[in-house]
Amino acid sequence: MERSFHAVAFRDTTGKISLVTGGSRDADSGAAVYPNLTHAAAIASSQVVHIKVTMSEQASASGIAVPRYYGPRRQTAPVMASGSGVVLSQDGYIITNNHVVEDASRMQVVLTDKRNYTAKLIGRDPNTDLALIKINAQGLNPVKLGNSDQVEIGQWVLAIGYPFSLNTTVTAGIVSAKERSIGIIGHHEDEQQNSDRGASAIEAYIQTDAAINPGNSGGALVNTKGELIGINAAIASQTGGYEGYGFAIPVNLVRKIVDDLRRYGTVKRGYLGVVFPSPVTEEQALAERGISPGSINGVYITGVRPGSAAAVAGLKEGDIIQQIDGHALNSSVELSERIARHHPDDRVTLAYSRKGKSTTTAAILKGEAAATRNTATEEAGLNDIYHKLGARFAPLDGQQKQRYQIGSGMLVTAIAPGGFFEQIGIQPGAIVVNVNGIQVNDPVQLAKALTAAASGTIRIACIAPDGSRIMFNLSLGT
């Protein structure tokens, strides 16, 4: 039986014309079946607000105010910008994206009934791209939080926000994928001094084909009940406009970040201390170890940080973490997001496999300060740096820098078996341009950049031997 998806306009008994987006039609009977999206749209639309931002003078002058979440950066940054937010409480707490408000000198919130408030920043977390703001208002209509763990691929969703500074806009689509990592957090090549990004970036997006455009940032992704399941954050686009790939931060992670920001003004994150390849490099890393990626049911550990929670719990390189707190793991992204929901001193139960034998252990997560201290003790001389990275380098000459139009970088001349660079798939002849946005010109600078990323995700911008530009991602401290 053939089924097709399309949009249908119809006239109801009052003569009003409505458009239902999506749905299916039985090609044999001609009967159409559509999800009821009007109820969810009516509920959630009033819970999404328009955020108008005045950029700080420094950000406006430097031209770094608007991150490249939506395609190429414009030549001159605007003084004004806007995004969306979601009402979380009756007394004015609103969640949005960090990149919407991070350079703001003034924030205005406009409700759906056109009431206008000045907002203040409660706290922000660059590593999840979330921020909490507050307006002095009472009696607001807060969103109902759903459960992103229960989101299924193929289910209908609505994206709600203020694209292009228009009035409230609702678009419909389906969940295309879960636990997506796209390397957008911390990936701002010109923001060399912005060191609070990227070092512990958590990306585990819900992917949707619901239309998301500039201005939707910080808006709501809701299910057909009108429950919040994600905060819209980014799109994958070559033009800066909608091309069918939107990404939202899952609400179960949002809930933890919001609770921390309300309570502490910052995020307190627990760290496990395991190393594993990113999804992009996982197959190559496993293949280099003679392991078939299809044989791994869970997250393959390529290293354990000394003194970390994982080390104390008995985890070792080569272990495969299969479950956390009884939840089966399908990817390293999922493990990172699950750990990111926890605080220091939280206890997590891990089921793992070692040489084909399954066992269970408990780990008490450590705080960021402890993770940083453990990393700092590993610093040594230049020879130790070479050994630790598993690579040899040569400086770039002026001709090479001109050819690739770069102002910094190191040429990788040799890769040692089992070393850090081999683990993440960097090959001889590649050029390391920067690490987490920090320029590197010699091994000492590289080691310092790696140490600055004491835990979380390292992002190494490289130029491959064939001239293609690649971003390598590796978790150093989930």
C-alpha cells in the first residue's frame, strides 16, 4: 500500500481555511490521516518569547558578536540581534541559548501579548550553549517539560520561535535523529581568546527537519502534547538559511543546567575521566586497533585519566562501557550527555565489558577542579610532550602559511603507534592549526592548549595532506 506525505488546505464549518502541515494519505482509499498539531501549537506558542539584544560596544567593534551557527559570518556585526526564549516559571525565568545573550549589554523580552520587559542574566553555560535570564513579571504561563529520553525517531514535533524577528512562528516536522554531535560549540575560528568554550562542550542534539532559521535560537521544540523536549540551537547550512537540518538541546540536559544556574549561577558538572574517540573518528580509531566497529556494543575506552573517578572505579583502556545507571549506551555522545546531567560526588553505576567478560562498577564523579589538578600533574619536559602526543612536528614556513592562508600551525612529520594523534586519526603531513580555538606554533603551545582542556571535548582544527580542512573531536574527561 503506497503512502505519501503532503500538506492539505481545508475549509471547516465556519468557513475558515486551515493548513495542516504533514500527514499521510492512503493512496488506495484517498483517506488522509494527520496528527493534531493545533492543540500543541496553541499551548506552546504563548510560552515562547522574543529576545532583543543590544550588543556590547566591544563585541560590536570586534566583529565577533554573532557566532556562525547559521552559515558564513557577515563582514560587519550588527549592533542589534535577536533570538527566542522559553518561559520556565510564572515569575519570569526564561531559558535561551548562550550565543543569543553572551555579548549582550542589554536584553529586552517581548511576550506574545506584546508586553515588553528588560531582562537580567542569571547565568550561562557555554559548554551546552544554554543561558538563563529573568524578567520582573508574575503570572506567566510556563512550559511543561517533557522527557527527551522518550523521544523517538520519526515522531512529530513543532519548532516555535521568532525567525527573522517575525511574530511567533510555528513549523512542523519529525525527529530525524538523536544524540547528534556537530562540532558547533567552540567552533569559532576567529574567537581565539574565548577560552570558556569548547573545553567541556556537550553536544547531544535532537535532529529535526522542522524549519529552523536565524532567530529561532533559544526557541522551543515541543511534542504533539505541547511539552518541551528541546531548546532549538543550530542548523546545518551552507547558506545561513533552512536546509532541512535543525538541532535542539534535549530537555533532560536543559533541566539540569537550569537547576544549576538558578541555584549557583554557574554549572557544577561531574566528571568520569575516560577518553574515547568522537563519533567522527571512532571507526578509524577502532580499525587501527584491529577492532571491527560493528563488534562494539557500547563505548570503547581508549584511555583513563590517572586519579579520575573512572580510575578509582577500576576502568581501564580497552573496556567497553555498555550501560550507565541501567540505560544502554549506543554512542559516546550519549555517554557524555548522561554524565553531564550529574553533579560532582554523584554516584553512577556502570556496566562494562572487558575481554568479553561483563561486570559492573560504581563511580563517584569528581568536580572540574579535581580533574584539572590530575591533568596538571602530567605536565613534564619537551621529550615527555612528544611521547605523550605520539607525534613529531616541524614549523611551517612562510610559503606553506601563504598556500593555506593560515597564520599559525605545525606540520606533523611522524606519528607514533598508540599515541594520542594516532588515536584520533591525524596522519603525517597534516597541519595542526589550532586546539579549541587556541593557535599553536610549537609543541609547548600545543601541550598547554591540551592541558587547558583538562576535561571534556578537545577540538583540533587540521588541514589534511590533501588540503581538506578537518575538525577532529576527542573526549578527554566525560
